[in-house]
Amino acid sequence: MQAHENSKSGMADHRMDLEPPLRTRSGRIATTFTALAMLVATAGLGCASTPRVDAPTVRSGATTTAVDQQALTPNAALTRLQEGNQRFRSDAMIPRDYRAQVKGTATDQHPFASVLTCIDSRTTPEFLFDQGIGDLFVPRVAGNLVDPEVLGGLEFASKVKGSRLIVVLGHTHCGAIKGACDNVELGNLTSVIAELTPAVNATTNVSGERSSHNEAFVHAVTETNVRLGVAEIRERSPILAELEAAGKVKVVGAMYDIETGAVTFMD
């Protein structure tokens, strides 16, 4: 959503230092070619399992394959996003043949991660993490809210299609969060604001005005909202909670800075 223009003063002291909220929002339901080479190399030796790699470095523009996805651990998937964001920030993004990727994913897809983010035009995960067609599942909704439809999509992505990582991605200067801070009412947006209000109420460690005029407060509420989203995924989806407990999926929160291009992952 379009952000209001506010100064950034006072934000630094409040970045990523919130205590995780104790409750979720009440009432809401809520390629590596290395892996392929290893598989081919071991096939003739009778190996039945696909090698697991912890930190692959992607150097090509190829789309994630089933072999790539199965070889990734959740931590390796996270590393892949971190490396991609570093390339995005340093203007070293991987060249991709999108026509070839369209053809390569025409009959199936094997994304290695799911990124739930806002509808804001500046927060496109495929760009921020330097990924191509078929690499990511990307549900998008104002304020990166976790609703039943989003949960169903994430369950499909991880349980059915094998995605290894779920990221709840908030961003600085979020218009939806600012609307929630000001208790805005506007058509159907009013119901969205209501869903974000618990994050506003749970943010108590920032001094000053509790409105969109206080950029430090807005940032803190955005982080709180991300943490609530992560907690809701675990609480409202037994399927995803079970996958995470088994080490097959990892659920993390993150913040994107629209001024620097940097994504910071939360603990």
C-alpha cells in the first residue's frame, strides 16, 4: 500500500528489539546444480536418498527443480534468500531466461520457499530475493495478514508441494500499519485495519505519540505484526506446526527496508 511520507528519525533504536507478543490475534483463524550432480553421481552406486545440503550458493538463473528442492534444508532455503537479497542490494542479480523458465515450469513447480508479504508495490519478493519463475510461493495481502485463505495456501505450498521455508515479510513505512495506528475507516479497508489493531495494542515499549506521526511507533508496530503473523501460523495450522517440529519447514519473520533494499530476518 502507498506509504505516508514521514521522517525516519528515532527508528534505529527500535529496530528488531521487541519482545515477542504473548498472544496471537484473538478470534482469527488465524539450484542448485550441485545437488543434481550429486544425485547423478550417486545413482550408479545404488544410493536411494537425495543428498541434503545446508548452504547452497546459487550461481545460475535456472528454476528450482524437484531435486533442488528436496536437497534443501530449511536453513539452506533461508541462506538462499539471504544471498539473493545481498545480490539485489549490490546490483549483482543473476541473469535469467524468463521464456525458458516459463517453459520449464509449464507442467509443474517446486518453489523452495513461501513469502507472505504486503500488497505494497515496492515489496515484490522475487526481486528483493533475486529469484525467478517457479522459485517462490507469494501470497500477498495488505499488512501481510495471516487469514484462513493465506494459511490454506501456505499449507498447500509446504505439505503438498514441499516448500521448505515460510517468511512473513513486513516492510518499513507500511500504509496499512499507519492506517491501523490512526484507526482509519475506509470501505473494506476498515476490516483490514481491524485485523491489524492487535499489533497496535501489543506495542507498548515505544515512547511518544501512538499514531502514524511517530515513525518509531509505526516501525515497532510493524515488527509486532510480523511476530504475531509467525505465531499465528504455528498456532492456527497444525499441519505447518507439525512440519516445523519435524524439521521439514521453518517459519521466520523478516523486515524489508524500502529505503535501503535490505531484508533483516528476525530471531
